[in-house]
Amino acid sequence: MKLNILATPILLAAMMMGFVGCASTPEEPAAEATPAVTQADADKAIAAAKASIAEAKKLNSEWTVTDDLMKQAEEAYGAGDYAKAVDLANQAKAMADAAIAQAKSEQARNATASEDSSAARKSAAGADQYQVVRGDNLWNIAGKSQIYSDSYQWPLIYKANRDQIKDADLITSGQVLNIDRNASSADVAAAVKHAKTRGAWTLGVTEESDTAYLGQ
């Protein structure tokens, strides 16, 4: 019995040491508090959203839901709920940015389609260059269907190649002539008029009427 009585204080002491040991175990660090959203944060978010929405409207690609979100964001701002205002403004900005990206992508596709269409029209109309073969002259070249289908437009070829054609009546096999595909109606009219009123010509000589035409 005495042994039991003596053991009791020892047991109590051991238990107390155990409790002390547990109490000294390091605690996990407390989670850091999330910084509060300030009025300045809300001002910045709303301004950024409005800028994106304005750009989307310029591109005629705005989504009506963005205006609703901005209205809600401003109401939250007015109520002092800056966190909600920032969240709504960010949602509105994301939608506006998506609308902008969509509009620009559509513009790029349209531009590519327009270029392809222009290239197709040019191809159908004919090449931008023509290589002279034996027996050619400006008159019959202009009359070809892939060129102008009108021999009287030969002065257009002459004018477009003035750097390599000194005499309109003298071209050589192998020459690569540029074909003007952008002549205005006035240019065509002037070319036809010159072809019809040019007058007499001499091979190997640059006629004065040709020089006058080139000077127009």
C-alpha cells in the first residue's frame, strides 16, 4: 500500500511534465489576413473597365451585359462595398476585352478576304507583266484579251515602260513589259486619244507627239 501511495506523486509529476511538454509544442503560424480592398483600388478597376468598354464601343462590338455590370459596380462603389465594385468592374473589363479581340480578329479576316478577292480579280484580268515574243508590237499586245482587249490602249504600255522603250515602234523579243492595271478612266481616254491622233511615225525615232504624251 505504501508503494502505491508513493507512486501516486511520481505519476502526477510525470503527467504534469507531459502536459507541460504538450503545451510547449510550436503552434502553426496564423494565416495572413487578406488586404482590404480600398477606394483607390475600386477607382482604378472602374477606370480600366470604362476604358475597355469605350474602345469596344468604337469598334461597334460592345456587349450590353458590360454596361449592366458597370452599373452594378458603380452602385457597389457608392455603397462603399469596394471589393464588390472591383470584382464587378473586372468582370466588365474582361468582357469588353474579349469583345475587342473578337472585333479585331474579324477585321483581320475581312482584310485578308479583301486582299484575296483583289488578287483574284487581278489574276482574272491578267498578269502585271508581259514578255515580248517575236512579231509583237505594242498595238497587238494591248489588244490581247489578257492585257486590255483594246489595241488603242497601247500608249498605256508605252508610258508604263518609258524607262526601257525609247521608240514606241521598236520593242525587242524577250523584253518584260509592265502592264498598268490601275489606269484611271482619264488615263485610258488620254491613251486612246493619243493612239488615234499620233500621226506619222518613223522606226527608231521618238516622235514629238509621243514625247508630248509622256509629259502629260
